[in-house]
Amino acid sequence: MAGKKRSSPREQLYCAVTDLLKTKNLPCEEGDLAVIPRRWETFEDFILFPADSFRTPKWDSVAERLWPVVAKVFHVSRIARQGRIQANDFRSPRLELFLTTDTWVRKRENGIIYELDLEKSMFSSGNGTEKARMMALDCAGETVVDLFAGIGYFTIPILKAGASKVFACEWNPDAVRALRRNIALNCVEGRCEIRFGDNREVAPVGVADRVILGLIPSSEISWATACRCLKPDTGGVLHVHANVDVPKTVFPPSEVDTTVPADKASCKKQQFNAFGERIKTSLIKECNQVFSVSRWKGDLRHVECVKSYGPNIFHCVFDIELRPSF
């Protein structure tokens, strides 16, 4: 006889919190049910919910009982709800805290340990595949510059990939504090040099085999800086992050225009490649200006679609090889 199917965490949450309302003789109305969260981010003993989670007067009225019930479902001791991003240069998050005042958390991903203060920095699990891709690169013996290092999202994977030296540039002091901890936690501190400040001012010049530009929606502000980082005699590879807006108009029915692929995947690929070619052209121009004694050539080696960032907007990474042509 087959065993009983185990309910999902969301189903367990739904049952637990609606049972709480029933014990208080409160009706489970549609508006209250709609804000029971369907997604969340977990960090060992901490769980972070989206901003609209349990945000109705009825849930507020049972808040004293609600959060311990939620904690029991997820086997955590600390809970937070996201607020609006602060209007500062670092886009610091705001949190509503429950059952705790401690916002330092730990996350294990792809065999790497990340620690961060959730009131000062954000963690995106949606970039997990790109972090794994960086860690799988063959960059043994390379010198790498990470221009937007943050807490080490790509710095540590590229060190794990065998880079001999990584320069990690970051201007947010809270992120740098977490970055130092994470470099030590993952035992790679001997091969990483942190450059604190605006990368346009602190990035090393003429040393890199590879440069990571992990800023969205666009890293264009540092394209010239990335080119200056490259070794002038050999060049290197840039991993350029960007948000790509793919209009709905690129998805016409095949019977209207048979020259355009009917499936969305092919249409998106065409748009991504065209976007990457435009970036490549701009970077070649930057290199020709930075290295005036040589002419440069470029190759769009790979386009990685990391995730959907919004309706018809996609976070992509463009691997662009830039080499001098003497």
C-alpha cells in the first residue's frame, strides 16, 4: 500500500495559519487567503517573506500567535518581511522583523557559504545558476577583476574555479564587511584582494585575464574601466550582465512573417544575440580608445539567460572576448 503523500511546505503553512484563524473564530476571507505567501527565501534558521505576506488587518490582529506558528512550520527561529528598498546609493533593503532583532544570516549554495546582514545587503538565489557557471569555468592561473563584488556572489565562485588572483571591487562598506567574512569562511583569502571604493577609481589597470561586471539593469558605467583592467598585450574575457527588454512585437505569428521564428525561445535568442553584438561593438570602441597603440577585435562567445526579471525582461550575461590585433 502506497504511503500517504507528504504535503508541501506551502500546504502546511496554509493549514497552520487558517487553523489559527479558526481557533480565534475568525472567518477565512478571500483577501486574507490571497496574502498567504507562495514563495520565500530561507537562510538556515531565518526565513524572509515578500512584502505583501500576511498584510491584512485580520492577520495583524493575530500577529502575536501568527509568527510562532509560521516559525514552527518552517523549523526556524527568526522571521522577516521585506519592505521597500531604501533610496540610497547601495539600494539597502528594509525589513520588518519578527521573533528577532538579529539580521545576520548564513546561506549555503553550490558548496559555498555566504554570510550577510539582510538589513544591509540582498541575496538573490535566482543568480544561483550563474554562480555555478562561474565556478565551473577553467580559469586556473588567471587574474580576475570583479568590479561589483558585493558580498562575494561571483568573487568566491571564480576563486573556487582556480583563479590565482581576484581583485574584488566594492563601494558599499556593509557589503565589504560581509565580503571579508565570506572570503575567510571559504578559505580563499590568500588569493583575493579587496579594493574598497568606486571601481572606476580603485580597479587595477592592465592585469586582468577576465573581468566580471555583475550589475543590473546595466553595467555600462564601468565598461571603460573593465577595458582598462585587461592585459594590454593579450586582452581577455568580459562577463557583462544586463537586463534585456524583449518586446512582445518580436513574437509574431508564423503565418504573418515566415522569416521570423514562430517559437518564443528562438525569438528571444535572436534578441539576446543582437543585444550582445551591440555590447561587443561598444567594448571594441572602448578598447581602441583605451589602448590607442593597437586595434582590438571582439567575439561574443556565449549568452547566458540567468532569469526572467519582469514581463519580457531578462537578466542575461554576455561573455565577450576582447583581444588586441597588432
